[in-house]
Amino acid sequence: MAARKACESFSKSLLEEVHRWGCLKQTGVSLRYMMEFGSKRTDKNSLISAQFLHKELAIRIARRAMELENLPYGLSLKPAILKVRDWYMDSFRDLRAFPEIRDMTYEREFTDMIKAIKVRHNNVVPTMALGVQQLKKGMDPKIDYEDLDEIHQFLDRFYMSRIGIRMLIGQHLELHNPNPQPHVVGYIHTKMSPVEVARNASEDARAICCREYGSAPDVHIYGDPDFTFPYVAAHLHLMVFELVKNSLRAVQERFIDSDKVAPPVRLIVADGIEDVTIKVSDEGGGIARSGLPKIFTYLYSTAKNPLDEHSEFGIGDNVTMAGYGYGIPISRLYARYFGGDLQIISMEGYGPDVMGTYKET
Ligand SMILES: Nc1ncnc2c1ncn2[C@@H]1O[C@H](COP(=O)(O)OP(=O)(O)O)[C@@H](O)[C@H]1O
Ligand SMILES: [Mg+2]
């Protein structure tokens, strides 16, 4: 019923246009290109960037709107997914309704519009999680949700595309930033120190752990603080934050009733010739072999699900210690976005090594 209502609110011609645009080829943009282009803040560059995004965002957003319409197991009909689809349709409509960007007056208006699009899509991840949760709850208990590969692959593609869209919008907005910071081009920090980012992210994770458990194990960081490479600090922060939170939780749960001092979480930053690798190790007992195939699926968690307490996400998913089951799969996407990856080797009964690799450009 809800599905029909949502479809009816979009005209047939808009739906046809979405399909036409969704089939066009999208253009990949590398970190290096974004870095070089974004460092020249001229009107000419802003104009070129806006003209490119006018088409590119429409293609990328149309493709996602199409996908949201055709999800398996009836996921497309879940109320939260319909809400997300509405956001994509509205943004597509805004982009298509915008006239050709001929000069800087149009350019400035366009910039305001895509800024609003970015805000509109702020809560996509938690809302999608809610939709998947709605599916999981209503599913035949004989079906193992973690085996629904199509859904996990769709979510991987979907979130990956979202990272790209937000990155492109963020880079464009930065061309208008009146006070650019040194060594920062939009989201990219051209001299990012992974040790420094890891230190901040670990402190944030420890603060959440203290709030939840009253104390937090130490995090020992090894690596050269002066080593830097160009990367998106916010992405690395998010990944380390998620991995360290997982380790702190495992150690805390294992040692909470013990008289032994909780062993520290160890974080090693290694700068190789081609890759930068960050390894997080803990002695929290590891992941059971039966759980290992599931940890890259969305919603797999051994913690209590905060969704059961809040019917709607109001707080944002990054302020909780655990329970959404998104930390690991999302961290892997961020690592993969620029050609890296995330791997987990678990020694059951001891603790896992979680390794993220990040490509140097
Ligand atoms: N370092 C770790 N030690 C033990 N178990 C872990 C570790 N990291 C992840 N896990 C397991 O993987 C699950 C999924 O992790 P994640 O995707 O971050 O979701 P969440 O933390 O919300 O549960 C956790 O619930 C936990 O069971
Ligand atoms: Mg987690």
C-alpha cells in the first residue's frame, strides 16, 4: 500500500527520465585528480566542476533510485526504504530541473542546491539500516538473513556510491570555502599523519567506551608520527574509530569481572612502499569461527541492537558503542574506496588482528 502511494507521487515522465539517466555511464574521479583540480580555486574551475556535477550527480543518483525500486525479498516496499527512495527521487528532480549552468550566478545557485542535497541525504545509512531491520524482522525464521548475498552486495554498492557522491559534492563546495586550511583540499588532507588520526579516533572510541562501561582499556599506538600521505582524514578516522571500538568492547567484556588488568589494544601503523597498513590487535577473545563469515554482512552484531529501543534513529549511528552491525562492512567500504581493503584474522580464544590497507596515490 505504502509502495503504491510512493510511486504515485512521481509522474510517469519523471520515472522514465530516471531510467534513461540511470543507464548512462558514470565517470570515475581519482583522489589525485580531485586533489589537483581542487587546489586551483578559480571561477573557471568552479564552473567546469558544476557543469560536470550537474550531469554526473544525476546519473549516479538515478542509478541508485532505480536500484532502490527493484530490491529482492520485498525490501523495496519497506517504509524506511521508500523514504530513502523519495530522497533520491527528489534530488534527481532538483538536478534535472536546474537550467544549464552558463555563468557564475547559476554556478552559485547550483552550489547551494547540491549543498542542500547533501544535507537531505545525511541520514541515509541509519534509515537504510532501519529498512533492512524491518525486512529481517518480518522474514521467515527458516531463512538465514546473513545468507542473503544479494542484499549485502546491494548495500555494498549502494554505500560505496554514496561515499563517492558525497565526496564529489564536498570537493565542489570546498572550491567556495573562503578560509581554506593549509594542506587541505576539500576532504583530502595532502599531508595526513595516520598516527595522529589514529590517536584522535582511538581517544574518541575510548570516550564512548568509558561512557558505556565506566572505564576503557588503553590503546598503544606504534608508528612514525611524522609520516604523512594524502588521504581523507575523515574516512580513516571513521575506520579506526569503528575497529578500536570493537576491540575495546571485546577486551572490556572479557576482563570486566577479572582481577587482571585489561591488556591494551595495540594499533600499528606501517608505511610500506605501496600501501599504508593499520593493524588493530586485541586480546578480547576473538571472533568465533561460526561468526567470522557473518561479520562483513550488514546488521550482524553480538551486541544488543539499539534499533529495538528507538523506532527511529535520531542520534546518529556513530555515537553508540556497538549493536548496529555496520562498523566492519562500512569500514571495509571506506578502505576500498581508494583501492585499499580490510582483512580480519581471528585467533579464537585470544583475539583478532584487523588490518586496513590504504593505497598511497
Ligand atoms: N575485535 C573484535 N573482537 C571480537 N569480536 C569482534 C571484534 N570486532 C568485531 N567483532 C564481532 O563482529 C560483530 C560485528 O562488528 P561491527 O560490524 O563493528 O558491528 P557492531 O560493533 O555494531 O556489533 C561484533 O558484534 C562482534 O561480535
Ligand atoms: Mg562495531
